Amino acid sequence: MMYRKVLASITATAMVISMLATAGFSSYAFEGEPARTETVQGSSDTEQEPIVIVGDVVVEATENYSSSAINTYGQDVSVNGSVEGQVLAHNNSDVNISGDVVSNGDNSLAIGGNYNGLVTAGSGATVNIGGNVDGSRIITDRHEMGGYDTMYNRETGNVTKLWDYETETVSGGAGSGVSVDNGGSVSVGGDVVAGMNGAYVMGESSLYVGGDVVSNGQERVDSGWLYDANNGAVIKMRDAVDEYGNVRRYENGNIVREPYVESYTNREHFGFSYTNGNGIYTDGEGNIVVGGNVSGQDYGISITTSYPDKNGRSGSIVVLGTIKADEVGINIGSDYEMGHYIEDETGTTEEKNEKAGKAFAKEIPEITVYAIDAPKAITDGRYEDGDTIRNYDAYKVAYNTIVNAINYIIKQDDSSNEQYGIRVNATQTTVAGQDILTTKINQAFSVAANLPEGYTIDGGNNVSVVENGDGTFTLTLTDVKGGINIKAKLRPVSDSSQDNTSAAVVVEEVSTSAPAGGVVVTNASSAPSDQQTAELISKISGDRPAQTATFDFGKISVAQYKEAVISNVQSVPQNGALNIVSNKLSVFDTSMMQAISARSDIDVNVVFSYGGKQYKVVIPAGYDVMSLLDEHGYCGYLRLLAILGGQEIA
């Protein structure tokens, strides 16, 4: 006990401490000021008590060598606070952090994105983080890279140009927010944000993220020297051996021949700049669950087939939200990888393509997702201009097999579900303690609901709906982008005698002068013509200065109704109310809502008859009325009632 107090005192005063666990002195409780340390280390030489830290762990970034805030090889560590710096866990150790893990800007975090995460777990280690993993802090690192690219003369086979890479400059967030492999497990309660990879998951490991996984991307500048055989350079070929005669590269049992520059009289310096980022990069062996969205600059999720390891993937990927990317939602490998699969098969060209495509598809894990939001949902072997990649026929087999196996999550609108008792009959499964419903592309499922007259079921833009006539509906997902959300909506009609929220409304561009009796306007300066009308206006707007427009749709057109609403909105007294009283259901369009939005000082009371009753719906002053419109720019009276609620007028 005395040792712990002394140790805590040293931590608070000097703010520098290195903890290497030893027998009999391995459990620490830091109280008072947050702990500021250089590193927390754990050893597994003997069985040890857990290292316990009350407060934050912070490590300063370094330029010349890699440092970490927590680095344990078999000993358990618990932090009741947050960590600034890298967390490394190996050899079956357990690390529990109640708060966040944040990048300290250490240069080493910028590189090695495939294996060097801000949080890294391997060799059976488990890391649990209650908050977020934030690797978004911008880091710049410059290092030697090596390697080369070449250009050949197709006729002679000679190398005409050689780009010799010397250095690479990396700028952006951490290479990976979370890196987990070799039986490791990481659980994050909040979000994961990083540079090149939001998360890197390899081998039979697991990752759970309660929030979003985001890759902001990394910018890379590769620079070196360009040698041109037509401009003073002599480029020849030699065996790929090092200075000691050791072979560096074999291919099919033969030593690889590689180009080199024998001499030159002229060379040109070059620099190639590009940005890359994957929300998640994985080989498909692990189990991944993301409670929110997955976003990547290039790819939302990139899956490598790890050829020649063709053992089929036993892992799974579940994204309860949306996979988002600037280019491709799910990247399932390249034509280069597919070429290896084709080479391994026998038979006719068609048979080899079929077998190779199916073998390739087996290397993709089971995928469950709500929606995909990207210019291309899944790599399909086609370029933007319509051209196809090499080995396209085999790739097409793989694509179709993979797409047909994806489980698309079915969501239900809470308000519609509660109000109309919507029931979905589809495949049910449990993910992270949550029951979800799924379907597959072009696979029908059924929905039942207790809908009032004038309503139907909607499943989203990518779902076809067939009404069966018995209170049930048959829905089918028709697009690989998914996004199934079941809700009740007003049935599209083509005339104003029904409520309407779709573009099927026909607006007649004719004279907007309403005939006598079509529109009756009453305002504060003109008394109602009868006692009944006066009582109705009082029920609608009380003693607030009001202007009432009463519509008889048997005498006016849709265009005349629209013009009358807009003009009356504009003429309502300041801080007053507009009462719209209609003898039939109708709609508001974008122009009408824009007019109402411009008068944020007034209430708009909509009164209409439905089902033998008269209802009043209030659009309060200052309400975001544009949010009431559907995707086509319309809001019917019943939609208004469903969103805002209303009251029955006796």
C-alpha cells in the first residue's frame, strides 16, 4: 500500500513513469490528478495481477522512434479514463479503457496502416474501449520506400522507362484506427475514425463498433527519379539477387528478372500524389459488427481474397447502417487476383471461368448491410466508360454469386409501425443482441398492416410493392444498394379529390382567378357572414388575428387552389394565423411550403374532413415546413396529420 501511494505521488509530480510489471508489485490505483505517463508496459513472464489506472494515460509524440501509451504482452491493464497515444495488446492480455483513445500525433501512426493501428490487438488479446477511437489527428511522415515501375516496348520487350522510387511522404490521420488480427478482439462503444483504414481486420479475429467507422483518407506523395532509355539512360535486366548473391524473388520456381539502370547522362525527378482510404480492410476471416455507418474515401469495405489461401471464408461482416464511399461501397478484389483463380482451373474457357468465379466468391465472407451509398455499390468488373476488366467473364460469375448472397436489413418506420401495426414476414436473425429482419436481392417478402383508406405501403426507392388486396403486400428489393424502410404512405392519385404526396398531382397551368364561391376569404377586418362560420374560426384560431380561406374544390382547380394559398399566406397579419378550411383532402407542394416558410411568424391551421370527421392540424410558427415534404416535393393533408398530429373539431 505504501508503494502505491509513493508511486502515485511520483506520477502526479514528475508526470513520467514507466511501469514494467514484476512479481509482487503489479497492481496500481492512481487517484487524484490524471496519470501522465511515458508508457504503460506489461509482461507475461509470470502470472500477474492487473495494472489498474484511475485517470488518463498520456504519452508525448516522438519523431525519431515509435512510442506507445499502453504496450502489454500478456498482462491485463485497466484504465478508468482516456488514453492519448497508441494502445498495443498481445499474448492473450485484456485491456479495458473506460473513455476514449486519441492519437497523440506520433509519426509512427501514419505508416503501416495494415498492421499498426492506434488500437492494435493480436495473439488472442482483447481490448474493450467504452468511448471513441479517434485517429483523425493529422500526421506527416517522410520515409524511404524503394521499388520501381517500368514501361516496356511491346515489340522488343525492352524497358524504355524506369521510375525508381526513393521516398514517400504520408499525410493524414493514423494508418488504422483499429488493427486486429491473429485471434485478437476489439470492442469500441463509440466511433472509430482514422486516415487510411478506419479498421483493419485480418485472420480469425473480431471487431465490434457501436457507432460509425470512418476513413478520412491519407495523401501519399511518392517521389524518385525517372530514367528514360530514349534520353540518356541505359536500362538492362538482371536476376533479382541482393549484394550477397541471395535470391530476392522467385516466380514459378524461377528467379525473377528485373530492370536496373546501368548508366545515365540525364534523369528527371518525379512525384506522384494520390489519396486512399478504406472504411474497413479485411481478408474476410474475422467477424465484424458495426452498429452505425462505414465510410471510406475510396472504398467503404475492401475485401482481399488472400490468394493462394483458398480455404473459403468463415467470417462475417454486419453493418447495421449504411456503407458509404466516394468510389465503391464494397470492393471484392481485382482482375489480377481473379487471374490466379482461372489459372488453377481446368476445362474449356467457359468452364474455367465458371469454376474460378465461384471459387473466388467463396473467399468473400457473409455480408449483412442496411444500405450502400456510393457511385458503384459493389465492384462489378466494369469501368466508368463501360469497358470491362480482364477476366471479366469469371469476375461476373463471382459478382452475381456474391450479390445474391448479401443479406439486406429491413427497417421499419417507428411511427408507421406503432400507428398501423405493420408486420413484416422475413428472415429474422440476432446481431449483438438486436433482432433484425433481412432479405436478399430479388427475393420477395410480405408485409401486413391495418391501413386506413387512401394509404399503402412503401419500402423505399429500391423496393417494388405489390398490393395483394387482402391487407397484405408483397415487397421485393430490386437494387443492390438496398435501403429497405417499411412505412405507410398516402396512395398516389391523379386528382385533387384524394390526398396526394406524389408527383402524380396534375397542376393545370390555367387562369388562377377562382370563380365566385370557390374561395371565401375572411379576415380580422371583415366579419364572417354567419354565426356558424364565426364559431368555426374561433375554434380554429381562438382570439389570434387570423385570416381564413375556405375552399370548395367542386368549384376551383388545383392551380387556383395553389395560387390562393400562396397569396393568402402573404397577406396574413403579422404574428397572426392563416386558417385553411377545405371540403376535401388536398396537398401542399414545394412552392406553397416555400411561401409558408417565408412567413415564420404565423401559424397555419389546416382544417379538413376525413372519414366523416373534421380535423385541425397546426403548422406552428417557425416550424421547418420544408421537412414535411416527401421525396417528390408534396405533403398531403393526411401526411400532415400523421407527422404533426391534430385534433377533431366537434
